[in-house]
Amino acid sequence: MKIEQFQDPYLNRPWGELGVRALHSGNRVGLALGYPAAGFAGALTRQLGDFLNAPGLALDLQFRPPPGRGFAQVKHIIAVASGKGGVGKSTTAVNLALALDREGAAVGLLDADIYGPSQGMMLGVAPGHRPQIKDEKFFVPIKALGLKTMSMSFLVDESTPMVWRGPMATGALQQLLAQTDWGPLDYLIVDMPPGTGDIQLTLSQKAPVSGAVIVTTPQDIALLDARKGIEMFRKVDIPVLGVVENMSYFACPSCGAKSEVFASGGGARVAAEFDVPLLGELPLSPSIREQTDGGAPTVAADPEGGTARIYRDIARHAAARIWGLGSPAAPTIQMAED
């Protein structure tokens, strides 16, 4: 067996087809993948050793991000979206960003929910902490838990309601995106507001988004809105990387028995309907809420725990999808006022 014939575990395509080239030195193999996979190195070493019939294989694994279609020094923008509120989209977005960081990528997080920004609290950023201004033009993102972050919650008092019409909100989004000095990033995760309105269309049409992750719960009403979200991204030619089903089940803390509180299999059905992957299924867990409300989301609070491992698997899968889709030549980002 040749290493180029090994099927990538997330894309089910041979590495040779994906452009992977390995360097051999005795029983040691060095290679680079197009997605970060620091937490997967051990399992991948075992899989590859079995495939090559090479017990004791040593693997030197590196991450080489695929060519981006982003802007400035941002290689890829990933939108995390949902058709409706209350499905855990923001919690998924922050843990996805943290997971990509822990897996070995340089990551930023933009809170695009102008009306209800929540990432500041989720990341433990103290109220009143404002970003610095560079060259009287650019915001300097606030570093939080290893991420470069920007949110409307950093610019206004947390009790101030954003009573803005659509053009004002979309203008604010454009400013937060284009006038933040992100520096070099492999991925910029954008926590989208719920729905399919002005802000979603602004980002979809005016920013070079590499792909979207759709968050839903198993409930029929959430699935109905998830379908609308997928259709919106398809209409603006943004690839849907896959579906994340949140609150899939509740695991009894005493006996481990699983209860499907909000039905089951909905995320898988929607993913199959649109021929996209089900990236992962997350439990309904009090600890996820407690950790996020406390300013230390699950991947930061317990990076090797069971739920964090699910988030990290989702992150690898989504990033692998970007690699597998390939990227066209990067356009020039143009953020025009409406």
C-alpha cells in the first residue's frame, strides 16, 4: 500500500488526490494536511500504521492551510449560522473557534450579531474593555482565550439596546469586518445573527466566505428554519460545509443513559436532504451552559473532555471540507456602504 492511497478520514478521498506528499525516513513519516489536526495525530498515526502494515510508525504531522479566498491576511471566513434563535449557534461558534485554535490554526472570532452580541460575555471579556485604535482607522482585536476577537459588545455598554434600522446594522458589520486589524489568520469564524435577513445577505454577498456551518436542533421547527438557511447560502454560492445538531440528547450524569429530549435524527435528515455532511451531534448538557456563561467555553474549560472532543472533531471536519472543496483565486474584498 502507498501512503497516497490512504483515504482521508474526513473526506473519504485518497491523499494523493488531495495533493498530500509524504516524506519517509525509516519508520518515520512526515506530511502536511490541509486542516489542523493536532488532537487527531495519535489516532491518525494508528490508522496509518495499520494501513501501511507498519507497527511503531512515527508520524510528524503539520498543518498547511489551503489557498484562501479571504481578504488581507485572513485566509478563510467560516460563517456559523442558524435559521432561528435558541439553537445554541453562538455557543457552537465560540467552541468551534476555540477548537480550531487548539488543533493548531490561527483563529479569529467576529460576533456579527449587531443587535444581540454575546461573545464578549462568553469569552470572559470584562465589561467596558474597549479595543485599541490603530492608525486612527483600525480596531485592534481583543485577545481572549487564544483568539483574536471583535464584537459590538466591546463598543457599547451591555445594557444599551441597538435600535438601528437594517442599513445601519449592515454598515456596522462591514466596519467591524473590514476595519479590524486581524493580522494573519487561517480562519475567521463569524457568529451570524439568527435568520436570513439583511446582515446575513450583507456578509454573504460582500465578504469572501469560504463556507457556512448550519446549527440546528432535532426539533421540526428548527429543521424547517435550518433548511431556509442552507437555501440562502446556496443562492449566494457559498458552500455549506455541513450541519451541526445541537441538543441531540441528554446523558444522565448518574447512569449515562441517553434521552432524546427534542426527538432524534433531524440534523442527519437535513444533511442527507442537501447532500452535506452531518459534522457532529452535541449533547444537551448543563456544563456547556455553565462554562459558556462563566466566560470559559467548554473547549477552553475542559479541552480533553468528551464534549470538547466532539467540538474538536467538528472543527477538523469543517476545515477538511474547505480543503476538499478547493479554493478559487482570492477576490479583492470590497465593503461598500449600502
